[in-house]
Amino acid sequence: MRMGLPGRPGRARRGRRPGRGSPLWWGRGLVHLLALALMAEVVTAATSLHPPLGRPADDSALRLAKPYFPATTRFYADPDNPAAQWVRDHPRDRRAAVIRERIADEPQAAWFTDTDQGRAEAEVRRVVRAARARGRLPVLVAYAIPQRDCGKHSSGGMGDLSGYREWIGGFARGIGTSRAVVVLEPDALAHLTCLKRRQQAERFSALSDAARTLRRQAPHARVYYDAGNSRWQPAPVMAERLRRAGIDRYGDGIALNVSNFNATRDEVRYALALLRTLGRPRLGAVIDTSRNGAGPTHDHRFCDPPGRRLGTPPTARTGIPGIDAYLWIKQPGQADGCAATAGLFVPGYAFRLTR
């Protein structure tokens, strides 16, 4: 019921608050509620943008180190890599010139799989000395851990942990005081679930001991633990495995996409997530771009899939904090185990990668 002045029904007394049933009261109430809601939204947004001190808004706030290697770093192209050997043996083959220019002359990692400790040490020393003589930085892959590849295409490795300790000691002595990049045991951590619990503990110990040995006996080598790829293990799972394998104490970073085909942008994204999960700004990442120029197949086939291409040539010019280099870790043209025996150079496969 409206309250009016005597003799003037229908007019509200000036200055008096309108009654609860009046349209004006409801209008002002609605404005008041909207104002409160707006204030709450502003406070929430401000809290999100500027969280209380001592509680980071996101792990992405971790500042990663700038790329470790100078942008002008030149990696080593071993004149005895598989592609180069094939070109020398087949100079009249119509594919030889292209394979030489696009693959053989490009820097790529040298893989060490020989379980004879003496021969492996001598070969490491040969590669390292040749690289140093040319002012280049060699990339070396240690690939001899017991139960390597869990009995699949690249099965093998040392027979036991004692033998592996001796092998990695020789590997480290072969490097000595020279500079080198070491990729430590591809798939060893990503493939962990194929092992029994006791064997998993032994593998963590073996990798930790290997990295410690390299740090002590090859002090100028930079050690990157293999960490699978962006489609294998979630970052928190892989980070925990890396910690148990000693990366916090002995490693310099992680290697991703080794022998795989994932797009570089996906591997960069995964690398940064993994580095931030590890929470060690000094760690960096190297990414294998040897065969990812066309990205993966639609079903992410990993064993000699057709239609793949060479990726970004090896370079330390990444421009991304935390990403130290793009490297050719898998030697292009070597089979994964489907087109031919794993590790065998297949000229037709190599030539198709250059198309």
C-alpha cells in the first residue's frame, strides 16, 4: 500500500525510503545486488592475478634457464656415420648425392651399444678426439643398460648391473676431459613398467650410478636423461622417475622424442611442463628432430612409419628458455625394427626421408 501526503494520494513523501513492495525498492535492490556481484568478481580476478605472497599462482612461474649452448655451437658430423659409409660404398647409386648432402653431412649422434667395454671405450675416445680436432661438439648415446628395450626390437645391453657399471666407467673414460653431450639410455625410464619392482629399483640405481660416474670422470660432458616423449608418460610420472634416477644430483637435463616422430612444438610444450614439474631451473632439454618434419602418423605409429620427413637440422639456436638444442639423435635412415633389423641403415628409407 502506498503512503501518500494528506489530500495528495499517490505521491510518496520526499526523502522517505520506498516501501518493500514498491517498484523503486526492487529496482534499487537489484542494482545493489549487481554491485556486490561485480565487487566479488573483481576481488576473485585480483586474487587470481596476484596470489598471496608465498603461494605461486602456477608452476609456469618457474623461471627456466636460457639455452645452455651458444647459438653458434657447431655439433659434430662423424664421417663414419651409417649414411656416410653407405654413400662411400655406393658412389654410383642415383640416391647417393642426396643422401650425402641431406643426411650424411649433417651432425648426428653416435650410438654406443657394443657390450665389449674395451671396444666401446676406444670408439668413444675416437669420436670425441675427432670432434675436438675439428672444433665441434659430439653427441653420444649410451645405450647398453641391462634388459634394454625390454626384449623388443632393440633388445640387448649388458648382462648384469656389475657389467654395466664397468661399461659406463669405460664410456666416461673415453670422454675424459673433453666436451660432449651425452644422451643417457633411451627408453630406460619411459619403459620402466615392463620390469618387476626389484628390477625397477635396480634400474633407478643403475642410471643414478651412471650419471654420477659421468659427472666425476667426464666433468665437461653434459648429461641428458632420456625422458620418452610427449605421448608416453604424463609429466608428473616421468618427473618422479627422473628424480629417483638421480637427475636432481647428477643430471643436466632431459632428452625427448628420441627415435620418434612427434612435432617439435608438442615436444617443447611437454619439455617445459616436465622441467617445471621437476622444479630445477638449471636443467634443460634437447629434442630429437631427426625424423619429425612431417609429424607423426594419424595413429602415432613408431616403427618405420611411411611418409615421414627429416626435421629441423641440428642447432642450438632455439630461442626458448629451457630448450638447449634440437639434435639428430636417431640417425636418419636407420630402421626401427620393422623395415629391417633395428639399427640397420636402409637407403630407400633414408632417401624417402629427404623428399
